[in-house]
Amino acid sequence: MSRLRLGGARLMAVSSVLVLLGLACGSEESAPEPSPAERIIALAPGITETLFELGLGNRVVGVGDYSSWPPEVEQKPKLGGLFDARLEVITSLQPDLAILLPSEEKLRVQLERLGVEVLTVRSETLDEVETMMGTIAQRCGVVERGEALQERWRQDLEPNPVPGYPRILLSVGRESGRLADVLVSGPGTHLDELIGLLGAVNAFADAPLEYPQVGLEEILQRRADIVIDLQPSPGIYDELALDWQELQTQTDMAPACARVVAGDYVLVPGPRLPWLYRELREAILSCGGET
């Protein structure tokens, strides 16, 4: 009998613990969602564009210096850039949410010390950009808009191969008149993924860095069929293409075709990436008879 009583006592104790655990889990699950943010700041252009695309532009109280789309951002206070955020301006705006990239760690620490909530998102790969859209939509209370944006995103980025599997050198930064120290897209980037969706081959797919800086000798060794210069700033498109044309007269190792894809969206990982996707495809196809 004593053993039965002892066993019963133990059973009651275990049952009590399980009930308490269940109550604890239940209370955690029923915790209220945070209130939708009403005063939002973002320095990265891709995050800013996502906020406006989600219909949250009226809640954005400050943007980064390099944000240029949509045109309404020009009316917003400018908060600096990655390495020179204007903390005094930010605090004067009294934001209740800052949406930052991992590279903005210093600003995150500063804002959290001031009691500002920080949401950190990633936006290097295509999956990360899509996830960013949903994360921001959920935190800001516009889940359905986020889902709709993500659905459009997936449709706009369906694989659409070009013929011939051309080798593409994608330049993302260089000086006009200079084919040394060219910053190119390597592996693991959204640009590399866009090239893959087009059925083309990234000439620097095996580079050790995501964005290596390379010289002319290595460029020639890669034997790219097509080089595409991405250019966010207006005014030097012809000069960029001319550099490659002159190289073609000097060596048969030069890319057979060069194109410039220009626009303020070409280097912004955000909701306008499908624009770049279409432009890249058109640029490659326009080289069809030259590769």
C-alpha cells in the first residue's frame, strides 16, 4: 500500500508539472502581437522601396541618402548612409521601428540603447529579399499585402532561359576609361542567381568572394562571351561600352559583346529586381549575333 501511495503521489506531482508547463506554453502562444509600427526609418534603399511597395510610405519618417524610389522619398528627411548615419536627426524623428541590414550593426546598437525597436533583415540572395518582404509586412501588420507582393515576385522571376548558355561577366562597379580594378558579381549573390535563372553562366561563378575586384588579365582569362556593365548613375553609358569595344580591337580574348544596363534600380536588392531581370535578358538577347 505504501508503494501505491508513493506512486500516486509521484503521478500527481508529474501531472502538476505538466499542467504548469502547458499553462506556460499557452500563455506564451497567446502573447499579444506587437503594435504595428507607425514611425519607421530605413537607410538601405531596398528596404525603403519594400516599405513603399507594401503601401507603408505614410509611416516612413526618414530614409537613407541613397534612396531614390519612389519619387515620394525625396520628401522624407535624409538620415545618412551605411557609415555616416545621422543619429541626431534619427532621434529627433522619434521612430518606433528601425529596419536595418546586418551591416548596420553599429547603428542597431545605438538605437537599441535609445529604446528604439530594431528589425534586422537580410537581402543578398533572392530568397532573402522575398523573406524580407514577408517579414516587414508581418511586423507592420500588412500580411496580405506582403503575400501578394511575394506572389508577384515569384511570378516575375520565373526561369526564362536564353539560348546558347552564354558566359556572362557582370560588372557592378568600375571607372569609365579603365578596365582594371573592376568589381564583378561572383557566386552566392542575387545577381549571380538572376544570371542562372536566365540559363546563362556567370564567368566568375567560382570566385572566392561574392564581389571580387579583378584586373584585365583575369577578365581576359575568363573568356566571357558577353560583358554587362550595371550603371546606376546617368551620363557615362556610351563611354563604358566604348571601353570594351576598344579592347575587342586589341585581343581576340575580349568579350565579343558589351552592353550597359542602366537605372537607379540595378544595384538595389529590393522589389524592383524583376526590372533588372528583364533588362538583363534583353541585353543578352541583343548580343545574339555577336557572341
